[in-house]
Amino acid sequence: MEWGAYLLTLIGAVLGGLVILYSVAGYYHVKYYIRRREHPEAWKCQPRRFLRAEQQRQAMWLSTRNLTIGGLLSGTYIHAISLGLPTPIYFDVSDHGWLYTIFSALLLFVVTDGLAYYAHRALHYKPLFKRIHHVHHRFVATTPWVAVAMHPVEFLIFQAVTFAPLFIFPVHYLGAIAVLVYALAFNIIDHSGVRLSSRWPWQGPTTYHDDHHAHFHCNFGQHLMLWDRLHGTLRRVGRRYGADVYGGRGSGGSSGDEFVRYE
Ligand SMILES: [Zn+2]
Ligand SMILES: [Zn+2]
């Protein structure tokens, strides 16, 4: 066991997550919450709601703590691989070829996104919501610092579903890193509280997840809206949602109510 190498890997993994958090969240914080604070109706998803200063500090602390835990775990996993832990992750494209390398990275993205939907939906089951997931939903108006501000058990659940596919099918290590970085960066953007449309056809606008915080039990997806459409849990026009309306389909309205359009 080389303790020096282990320590360096841990520091690198922890810093990797924190640098992404502080640079992406910092960018949106300065651009909107400081420079354009006086005109929230021009950019904010929920223009009349702001987090109180102590809520903002709590969100920053929870996100920093969780990403530190995540970095320590993923750093340990990376170091174990370097010591010979068997893994389907590969390091040389020629092992499986370019076509498979690209396909497997896309597959990893879709599989982890699907697992995140089901894990998140399970967390909205009333007993789990009250015990665990309510911590993340304290922030009805989100800010970029809310992205991973959650109960540590919830963070470990999401960490587990993100890493699980890496034990099942071969993925090039850069493909795995790209999917992880994308997931974290877009989670921060989706929690920014800023009305932003997406440049990518598969990625919803920020109002999609912002509505999850404003209306609670609908829009459980992470990046793709596919899973919510498939299960009818995308927010629908004319239905009532709220902290006390569990189940994902709201109340009132008729079964034919159309989905809210997110563009
Ligand atoms: Zn939720
Ligand atoms: Zn959220």
C-alpha cells in the first residue's frame, strides 16, 4: 500500500468535485444573484422567492460536505483499481474499439439517468421523503449551491446508482469521467434557479427541475424527460401539486390532461 499515492488520489478526487461545484455555481451566483439581483423577474424561475442567507450557507455546506464524501469514496475506488481491483473499466480504446467506446459512454449516460429517476421517485415515497429527501426539498427556490445539498444517505444512494453500471459493462475511463462531470455540472445548472433553455435536445430546460422543487411530487427525472413521460409523472396542466400531494400525478383534473411543455 502506497499511502502517498492514495492520499494524492483522494485529494485529486475531492478537489475535482469541489472545483466543478465552486466554478459552475460561482459563475451563476455572480452573474445573476449578485449582478442582476435587482431584476429577478427578468431571469429568475421563481422571481419572488429567494433563499435566506442562512439557507444559502446551509446549502453550500451540505453540497461541500457531500462532494467531499463522494470524492473520498471515488478516490478510494480509483486507488483500488490502480492496485489491481478487477473492473470492467478499460484504459485503452483499442481494447474494444471506437464504436463500442462511444456507444458504451452513451449507454452509461442513459442507464445512470434512468436509475437516478427510479431512485429519486422512490425517495418521494412518503416515509422516505419524510425521513431523508425532505432535506433537499427545504429549498423550494433553488440556487446553484442546492445541487447536492441533501441528506448524506440520499447522496450515497445517488452515488451508488451512478457507479453501479461501472461494475456491469465495460466503459472507457474517459467516458465514465465525462458522464460524471456532465451529471454534476448539469445538476448545478438545473438547480441554478435561472430560466435557461437547453442547447442539447435531450436535456430539459432549467424550469423542468425547478418545477420539481416548486411543486414537489412530479418531474423526478435528472437530465432526460423520457422517464417522466413514460410513467406519466411529468407535470400536467390543470392539476394541483404540492408538498402533501404524493404519487407523481397531482390531484384534480382528468386523466387526459396534457403535460406541461418544457422547451
Ligand atoms: Zn425530489
Ligand atoms: Zn433538486
